[in-house]
Amino acid sequence: MATSSLFNPTISFPSRKPKLQSTPKFRNPILRIPKATSDSSPSPPTNGSPPLSTLKNIRYADENIKDEACRHRAASGEDQSNFSAKYVPFNAGPNSAECHSLDEVIYRSRSGGLLDIQHDVEALKKYDGAYWRNLFDSRVGKTTWPYGSGVWSKKEWVLPEIDPDNIVDAFEGNSNLFWAERFGKQFLGMNDLWVKHCGISHTGSFKDLGMIVLVSQVNRLRKLKRPVVGVGCASSGDTSAALLAYCASARIPSIVFLPANKISMAQLFQPIAAFVLSIDTDFDGCFKMCQELGLVDKIPRLVCAEAANANPLYLHYKSGWKDFKAVKASSTFASAIQIGDPISIDRAVYTLQNSNGIIEEATEEELMDAMAQAVLS
């Protein structure tokens, strides 16, 4: 049986130059054309205001985007990041000496509190706000690995030290804004309302954008031989859908615990390639960085809405932020927020107070009415 060298996996080409090939199926020669893409990594700062890199990178026809990125990094010496990040105790203050590497397997601070991520903002400030805006804009819609993602296009601000080979990415994010003209005019008195639909994602979960960072770091830790066997979570649906899909993509074992009879059928079918257990119980400074680095002038006022059947934060707010008291959450159509004792209550209160935020609650009837109104947009 005759075979074509075009499909022979052992064939090798001594030169990267574009060449003509013939195949039995097509009598006309096929021209192999390299694809030009722009480099998407920041240039070293020069005179306090670095220009965007103008270096062009060639993607050969027998390369995929990861091969291209690896070859380009090796040729340009871009493997070392000028930026860094570390774990610090949440809200510990500038005088705290405690910090941990992101490559440590650690869940709590030494005092048992939450951990936060602290970036080397001084290093980031060497580039002005205009530079960062231009850099991020230049990556939108590109297929350059890994910067085509709506998250990894801001890699320097997210997980700066991770090697691109460890990144888990499906080019998520960059979803469009929707013009909700009728909804804005009829219900809000706004003539030009635009909304972001966070459920438009690969898994149908709005948590995709955060989970790719977590799974990418887990992927890095496993390659560093850290004691990480797999990933598990307790979830009402969205967390597990996002986490497990990206774990499956990276071939990382995963397990999810779901509350029995408290999730929708759609959420039940979202977990991919995971061990799913149902349990009979309940479970309970990106803005600041943008402001410091000149991308925004002010932090917006945050507005939080809870279901009246699961409203511990609302009750805490109405009491004047006095002693927080957990509640026993009742059944609600908003099953993803059916939480009576949120684990990150301190973080939520801190963020709301520092943005002069407000909190409201909605009854089940109000929730359903609002959903019906949103359809009209």
C-alpha cells in the first residue's frame, strides 16, 4: 500500500524554509507558509517607560503554539520573570514578617488564618499604566501561547513566575459585553446599559477564570514533585464544574463533594472526569493593584446581593458590622449561594468596608421576577 510522506510521523525536514509538497490526493503543490505572530512579553524598562516589543515571531507550519512559544523563549532568553508573588497572611499589615513561597503546599497562616497573594508591586510599577494597557490590549484575540487567554494575557499580574509549559489554558475569557438596551431603559432608567455574562465559558461556570490559575499552579507543584496527589473541592456546582474540567485537561486526579438534593440537574452533569460524592450535609487586591499601577482612578463601590433564605452577610451588615452570626441556610433558587456560614467572611467584610459597599437581600419571588425581567433584555 502506498503511503504519503505528508502523513509519515518519522519524516524530518533539514530546513525551516517554506517548501512545496505534493500529496497523492492533491495534484497541485501545497505551499507551506509560516505564520507570523507578535511577541507578547514585556520588554525590559528603558528610561522609565518601556516600549512594547516589536520583535516578530514565526510559527512554522509543523509547529503548534506551545512549540512556537518554547522556541521563542529559548532564543530570546525570556525564561526568567522580572516579577514575583508570595503568600502572606490575609490583612496582616505591612509589619508582618510572615511570608511563604507559592511553591509551598500550605493552606493557612501560622496563626490559622487565611492566606493572601502579595505581588511585588514595586517591580510592576517600573512600567507605567499606559504600558500595561497597551501590552494587555496587544494580546487580545491572539493565538500566542499562553497570552491569548483572557487571564494569561495578564500573566505578569496573575502568576508571574510560572513557566508557560505548566500553564493549563483553553483560551478562556475575553467574552463580549452585551448591550441590554431594553432592560436598562425599562427597569433602570439607563439609556446605554452593557452587561457581562459570566456564564459564557467553556464549562458554563463563571469560575473558569480563577480555576485555571489554581490548576496551573497545582500542575507546576506536581512537576516539582511536591506532595500533591490531586485536587478536591466541596461545591454546589460552579466550583466543581470549573475545577474538574481543567484538572481533566491537565490529567490531574480530582474529586468533588456535592450537597445531596441541593443542586440543579445542570450542575450535576457539569463535573468532567471526576469522582463525585454526594453528602447529606451543608457546607459552609485586584482592584487595589489596578489603582496603584495607574489603570483605574478609583475602586468602584461594591454591591452584594444575597438570597433572603441564606443571608448571613446581609444580617451582619444591617447590624452595623457587629458580631457575625452564622445562619442555617434554607432552600433557595440561588443554590450556588445557599451558604449560611461562609468561610471567607472576613475577606468579604474587609472588601465591602473598604469600597463603602452595601448589601441587599432578595426573596424567592424577587429572584424569579428579576430572572424574568432579565430575559427581556
